[in-house]
Amino acid sequence: MAASSGSARKAYLWIIVVAVALFLALSAAWYYLAAQLDARAEATIAAAAADGVEIGCPNRTVVGYPFRLGLRCDAVTIDPRGEGLRLTAGALRTAAQIYQPNRVVSELDSPLIVDAPEAPPLDIRWQLAQASASFWTEGLDRFSLVAEAPDVALAQPAASRLPLVASEHLELHVRRREADLDLALSNRGIRVVAPDVPSLPVFDASLDTTIAGAADWLNGYAGGTAREAMAGREATLRALTIDLGEAGADLSGAFRFDDEGRLSGDFELAVTDPQRIAALVAEALPQLASVANSIAAAVGFIGRQENGRTVIGLNVRDGDVSAGVIPLGEIPPLE
């Protein structure tokens, strides 16, 4: 009996020794990785400064001990020298599980102030903004952003704001799929409240598309215009949706842009209450008003009925839109 009790005490002792050893090893690993993370952040800020971009992260601290690893800053500033652009946001918190360091979750506090040359400053706010990023051998593999109650306004003197647009819930998801880039965007409860803009109903909008050969954008888009980015690229539009409840539109198809930014493609448009959708498009994008009104008229004339919606095929060649042999207008090229 005494021998049995002695064996049990030795077993418990070994368990305690192993637990303490594991704890010490975990602590040593965490502090080593924390030092590496802080050094990497410092090197990244220095490299950006060498390229002319000042990044501010006051009171930078490594947090998360013992099972998470992340950075915390009291604020974030990005200031590309000589360009007149400055971004200023609230506190930043990032974290990665120590057993899954390639997936980073972050949270940024409101507001984001965007000062750009020759434009009034933007004041962007939200209730909660969270992002996640996953990295693999080729760099950033996927990225997601979720924002609750985003609100965009013009910053005014004396700390006042001039509201422009707000919504209930915004999500953005992008991922690498071999050489292509998948992109999905949804925005629910959009309210356009800008002054001197016609009153628009509250609506939802979403986009689901794949851009061929654009996966490297995840490693850092080099900038330039939309025309330069999309020149010669093919893409698949699975759905571009506008939903006003009783009225809605869903556009899908394959398309491409040429070097001059002109659109070509074959699309299918499914619409409920086309006149109301055309009015919304015309108010939101005046440059497309004539095309939207022509399509609404054509939908009622030659469209077919499917599941309570009117469906029409649209052909676009170098920006010229037609429904079969019926010309409908022209889409301006990308700028």
C-alpha cells in the first residue's frame, strides 16, 4: 500500500514537472516570437519610410500572452510624403493564435479621417470594424472585412460632419484562386443622405465576381487608374444585385476591358419593376441614365418572364449596349 502511494506521488510530481516545463517552454517561445513580431513591425515601418510613406503606430505593444500574439497601437496614421494624402484612424488591435500564426484578426476603432489634395476631408465612422487575413506561401491568400453601421461624411469646421452615405452592414471578401482573384461585396441598408442629391429609397447591393490574372493584387496593388488595372483583363460576373424589396435587378455574365477601358461582354439581366431600378441607377450614376432608361424600356418590350422576373440578354461591344439587334446606348470607358 505504501509502495502504491509512493508511486502515485512520483507520478503526480512528474506531471507537475512536465506541466511547469511546458509552461516555461511556451513562455519562452511567446516572448521570442513577440520580439520577432516587434522587430518585423519596426522593419516594415522603416522600409515604408524609405519608400516615402510615414506610418505612425504610437505606443506600439505586443499583446496576447500566452496563446495569442498581436500588436496594439493607440492610433494609426499613414502619410505618403509629397502626395498631400493623409489617413488617420483610431486604435488598432491585431491577434493571431500562436498555433495558427498565418491567420491574423484585427480590429480598428472609428473614425478614419481621409485628407486628400484638392478634396474636402472625409470622416468615416462605424460601430465595429473587424478584418481577417490569411497568409500562405505566395503571400496574402485571403482577406475579409466586416463593418457594422459604416457612415461616410465630409469633415466640417468645428468638428461637425456633413453626412453623405450610411448603411447597416458591410462585408468585403477577397481570395486568391490560383492566378485569379475572387471578390464578393455586400452592403445592406444603404441610405444616401448627401445634400443636393435626390432622395433615394433604402436599398441593398451586392457583387460577386472573379477577375482573371489579378491574384497578385493581394500582395499590394501598385496603384494607377481603373483603366490601367483592368486593361486586357477578362472577368466573370456571377451577380451584381440591387434590391429595393419590391423592386430589384440581378446582372450576370462574362466580360472584358480593352486597353482603352471599353467594356465588351454578354450579360443576362433579371429585373423586377425595371422603371424603378432605372430611376435609381440614373440618380446614383447620372452618366448611365440614358442606358438605364433604354434597358428598362427594352425589358418591358422584348424580355421573357422567369420566376416572376423579366429577363433580357444584353450584348456589349466596345461600350455599345444592345439587346439583340436593338441598340440601347453606350457605357463610358473606364478612366
